[in-house]
Amino acid sequence: MDYRQAGVDVEAGRAFVNKIRTMVDSTRRPEVLGALGGFGGCFELPSGYRQPVLVSGTDGVGTKLKLAHTLDRHDTVGIDLVAMCVNDVLTMGAEPLFFLDYLATGKLAPEQLAQVVAGVASGCQTSGCALLGGETAEMPGFYAPGEYDLAGFCVGIVEKDRMLDGSQVAVGDRLIGLASSGVHSNGFSLVRKIVAEGARDAREAGRPTGYSWDEKPRMLGGQSLAEVLLTPTQLYVKPVLAALKTDLTIHGMAHITGGGLPENLPRCLGKGQSIQLVPDSWPVLPVFDWIRAAGEVSRADMFNTFNMGIGFVVMVPPEQADAACEQFASEGIGAYVIGEVVTGDGELLGL
């Protein structure tokens, strides 16, 4: 017996690394030392920092991967992977420097996984960070045929006296909500259940329940469920970094991921502070209207599960709210004043 007979093709693994080498090189920054293939990735700290602080983050894509597996479409989940990590690091005011990925599968499928890495490279390019390295693990019998799992790791940098940690947030600050691109990468266990088992009118009529991924609900404007739901997570790095370099005074930021606005907004507050949201102050994307109707999901559960059209929030002094919205609009990101910081004990009011 040999390793290949046990299900692990070492030569295929080497060929895969060579296949993605150009993709990795396309994300290279000047601080990267060495090349792909070493035991570790090396990155020299950028110059010009007085007290540099490294900020790290890690995340995955969740059960959105099941949709990619089902539809055999793998070109966007790599972007999701990068976005979930770099957007988190960004909330502390940090510029993402480099990214590493971990890709595990039962049997290496080079063409399939090259699509995944192409997405990772695209996300890194858009975010200005280097894809420094990663790991591809072939584990026979651990994953179903054609399936894989992803994890990402990001390191960013920020000047210590410019790091956002909640202490800068003040009562009266306005919340600038930045538009999401869709469901992003949270709530897909519920989405998949709704697609598999909805809807009430079918149940009442005694017809088979559930939807096809190719179905094109009228409210989605002619797009299929697959197209809308596989839309990758919005990358906020470049617009936010650009805003940090203007005259705007940004006191806090939040990435709206699992748990939606109720869970993520209070994470960036100081003591004795709460948030008062202004209902209906931003457009809710049609995909969320479809999910709510198809799954008969309550308003509370929608807000506790999904981003509801706001993927990132920036907090600024009240007199800068309009200027902040204009700044983000100039960067191609929809921006809305969705609430303010008030006195309280960490509550989210107004939903």
C-alpha cells in the first residue's frame, strides 16, 4: 500500500500549489519576504509607525459552503472568506496586511479548489492585503465527495493611539450604516431550511413544498435564488481606510455578522451607552423580504439572524454625519444615518 491508495495524492497536491502560485503572487505587497512554499510566511512591518499594534482575526464561511457545493459554484466563497476576516480587523481601525487560508477536502479536485483560491486572491486584492500562504489538507473519508471546508486568518496594523476600542464613542454620536451586498455569510442554515421546506401556500394546497435554487421570485428582479444568495460579502476595507484618512472623526465601527445589528452594535460601545436606531432609515434589500415571507420569519428573528441591508456601521460626531454619508457615497458605498448613541446599559432600542 501507499499514500495514494489510502486516498491522498501528494503529487496532485504539489501540482495544485503550482496552479495557484500566480494567484498568490498577484496579491503580493512590498513587505512580503520570500515566496510561496516555505514552512511559514514572512512579512516585514511597514515603516512609518511609532507604536504599531498588530490586530488579528479569524473566521469561516459557514453553511453558505453547502450552497456552493450543491450548485457546484466555487468562485465567490473565497471572497466571503476574506471579507469575514478583514472586515472584523478593520473595526479597530487597522489596515489588513496579510491573509492565510486553510482549505480541507476529502479528495483534492484541482479545478474546483482553484476557483476557491481565485476568490481568496480577488478578496485580498480588493482589500489590499497579501495572500501570504495557507494549507490545503486532503483528508479521505472526513468530508463528503465534492465538499470542502474553509477557514481564514488575517493580521492588520494600526497606530496604538489611533486604535478604536470603544473608549472614543460618545453619547450623541451618529451611526452611519453602510449598505450590505446581500445576506453575506450568516444565516444560511435558516436560508437553506426555508428553500428546502417553504412555503405555507404550498402546504395549505397540499402541493410539494420547497423552492428550486434556479427559481426567480418576482421580488428579486429576475435574478435566481442562487445568484442572489451566492453574492459575496461586501468588502469595506478600502472605503473605510479612505474615510480614516479624511477630516472625519471616526469614534467606533462594527461589522454586522452573526446575530445581526442587535448583537454586533453593542460590541463597540463604551460603558453607560446604548443605541437608538431609527426604524426604516435605510432600504432593506429584497432578498430579506423574500426570506421573511417564504419562511414566515418574525421581524425579531430576521434582525437577530441577518444584516438586513446594513453590513458595517461607522460612528461619527453628529455634525459630521452628512459629510460621512457623502464620503462613503463617493467611494461607491450606500450610507445612511440609522441611529445615535444614547445613555444606557448596552441596549439596542428602536427595532
